[in-house]
Amino acid sequence: MAKVVVVTSGKGGVGKTTTTAALGAALAQSGQKVALIDFDVGLRNLDLVMGAERRVVYDLINVVQGVAKLQQALIKDKRIDTLWLLPASQTRDKDALTEDGVARVIAELRESHDWVLCDSPAGIERGATLAMRFADTAVIVTNPEVSSVRDSDRIIGLLDAKTEKAEKGQRVDKHILITRYDGARAARGEMLSIEDVLEILSTPLLGIIPESQEVLRASNLGAPVTLSDPASGPARAYLDAARRLKGETVPMAIPGDKKRLLDRLFGRRAA
Amino acid sequence: MNLINLLRRRGSAPVARERLQVLLAHERANRGHSDLLAVLREEIVAVIARHVTVDRDNVMVRMDRGNTVSTLEIDIEIPHNAAALLARA
């Protein structure tokens, strides 16, 4: 029986799709059976970030509407054989998603996988609310920046009110994942610190992903960052976050500490 | 002056933090207790209106949610002449 995780944020461009790909791959790399669902109907991108854009035949809407079977629409990853992707439709709009249809797809995936990761679209409209609707756990992707933190707070409110769990009087297990974190700028007081963000949102931390060129390189290549360069800062941070998601206790590494030390040793040369 | 500007620039994160805290307290209050606050507001205005004339737009009812306690803040602006009436009574 799978755990259903929504990767959400409210604000766009903070790294939801990158995070879905990287966390999903990290979980699958540890042998877990993982299905990723792209809920961004009309603006799908998870297929591209996963390098599966040329293999899409059927999509989420086809399955929701009964045009295709789930097994026909699922794309098996070529690198990790326990990882599947259910792409969004590019030609339809979000109104084609029905709650009953999504419930059916998720129920079916729950049976056959260990994890179902739902990549939410930005905003708080239908696509986003359906992506979180059946979640057990939420990963709220937040940049250390005022508009992102504000939108995360709004999403936390929705997770506590509009999900199936909330309506049953239960709680969605919520985690903050801070992305694009620049330790040096935070240390100089130019960027909200981890403590600031966690205190404001009063939600536990799943991980800190450092700002890194490796993330862009990975999406250029169409590979989750945990596969394209597993030793890089963001990949290690995502691998740790995936272990925490599984319930393991992993010490939190604050990105930037090491860099600052190197900066000091090599006379603050630009990276 | 340049030094002050420099210090101010260094401290933009604390400003961000404070602005967020104020804003989110307000937005959370509106989100969680919108009905309760609307009722409170109406009843408070009704009680005040029995004694002095107040402009409804100048009545602010706000709830701040903290970790251990929440505060209910009521801010009512009373026109000058009405304040004088109150003081006499």
C-alpha cells in the first residue's frame, strides 16, 4: 500500500517538478516502487525533466476519462526499473480532471507501488487542489524569499482544510523542503535563514537543497539530479530528504558551510 | 549616510522576516476564523453603536494566532465629538 505524497508550493518556479523527479528517483534508487504523476495539465513538464518526453502515448486525462488503461499510460523509466511516470495531458485543460477519476487512478497506483508522488501545478486552482486531495504527506517546496513563504503558508492552510484527510478529521503529514538556498547569502543576512522560514511556517524541515548549477544541468539532460550527478550538493540533499521521507533519521547538512570554509582557504574566489 | 545604507542593505532578511510575520498573522486570522470574526465584529459594533456613533469602516477586529496563546485585537476609531461625549458620560 503506497504512501501518497503531494509536492506543492503555491508559487510557481520554486522547484516542484525538479523535486518530484529527484525525490522520486531517490526513493526508486533505494529499491522502492515509485509512481510519479504530473498534475500540471496543459503545462506538463515532468516528462521533460525525466527525459521521457518522446515516450508519452497516453496521459492522466486519458486514464481519468477511461480512454486508456493505467498500465498503458504509465511510462517505465529507462534507468531505474522501479520508477514510473504518469504524464499530464498537454492539449487539455485542468477542468478535464474529475475528483472521482483522480481518486480511481490514485487508488489503483496505491495497490501496485510503495510511493505515489503527485507533482502539483502552481496556484490554488483545480489542478493543485486535486493533486493534494488524496495525499497522506505533503512536501511544500519553499524558496527563502517572501512571496514563496507567503504562498507556502496559504498552501499549508489548504492542506489542513481541503484534503480528504483533513475532512476526515485527520492530518496530512507536512514537510518543508527549502530549495535554492544560498548559505553564504543567508549568513550575510541577505536571504531569509532556514530558522526564519521554519519559524514562520511552523512546519518541520525535510531538507535543504542548495542553489546549484547542477539542477539546471540535470534538467538540460532530462535526468533527475540524483541520477545525473549523485555526488553533487543538490543530489546528496535530495537523497537525504528521501531517506527522511521514509522515516529514517538523517542529520541535516546546511549547504554553504563547506563552501564558506573553501572560500576562506582559497581567498573567496567565485565558484 | 552610506554606512547606514550599507547596514540597511545587510539587514534585508530581518525586514523580510518581520513583514512576513505581520502579514501571515493577518492572513491566517482571516482564513481560520473568518466567520467568527465577522460575528464578533457585528456584535461589537452593535454594542458600541448603542452609546456612540462609529463608522463601520473604522472598526478593526483581528486575531493573531500564536504558539501558546492567540490574541484578539479590537481597534475602534471614535470620532472626536463622540469621544467628548464618552468622556462626559
